[in-house]
Amino acid sequence: MQRITRGRPLPSMRLFYSLLQTAGAMGACGMLLTGCCWDVPRESTGFVTFQFDTDTTATGRGFRKQEVQSAYVVLYLGAGLTQPTDTMRQMPGNRTLNPNILTIFNNPPNSLQLSFREAGTGGYLSYRIVVPASQRSFDIADGALDLKENNDRCKSVYVQQIRFTLDGQPLERKPYGEPVVLSK
């Protein structure tokens, strides 16, 4: 008759029990700490949608498809459109969400999004949208974010409004709000 001894569990079983205990402790800790504000979110980027006017019938101020397809964006580090640093061009074929490629979206039609960052956090301060096929360009400069603190325990911060100039005219938009229409 073979004798069965109760000794230490096999090494793989010890590891399993150790992991199980650790997971249980982490789960309990997570349940206890759900009200804590460790990583308080702070938005530092807002996006504005710019839409090419497509009304080419009555006023002639709209852009044709071929004109929109020729568009590109020059990115500037300086607020005064003085330090060009990069250019985003459209990529023929499939649409992509690569931040280095200009994407013209279908919804809203013929639109693009540009980001504005909180001062001191890096990023581009100004843009020039160029539409060579229509010999038109749009200068977007002096971008600034209006930040607001949430009324929650953690005092997180979000972007309430984005201020900028379009060809020298001051504008304000809510992030992801109504698009700014670009006409000829």
C-alpha cells in the first residue's frame, strides 16, 4: 500500500495560490479606493472642425471636389505663422487617422480637424490651410484654450472653449462643436 503524505504543494500550485491571493488583494484594494483621485484627468487639447463650403451653385463661394483634394496644411510652432515646422498632405486612396497625414472626413462632408493645445504643453500654435487648386489659403493663429474645472471631488479640468483667429478674425468654438465653414 502506498502512503500518501501531505507536504508542501507543488511549485506550480504555490505560484497559482500566490497569484490568486495577490489578485484578490488588488481587487479589494481597487474596491476600497474607487473614490480616490490619483490620476486626475486634465485635458490639454481641444479639436476644432473646419469644413470646406461645397455650395458652388449660387454664390460660387464653395469648393469643388478637385479643389478640396488639393488641400494641405502647414503647421507652425510660432503664434504668428513665422516658424513653419511641418506639412500635412492628403494621402491618396484609403482614409487614415495617422496624425501626420491630412484626412478630409465625410461627416461632416469635406471637413478636417485641427488640434489646439494648452500653452506650455507643446504642440502647434498656428496653421495655414492651403488650397492650391483654388489659389486660396486660410491662416489660423493665436489658438488658446479656456479650461474649466469640473464640480466633482477630483477637480478634473476640461476644455470649455477654444479661441483662435481665422484670417485675422477672432473666433470661439466648443471642442467638437459646429464646424468653421471655409469659403472662397
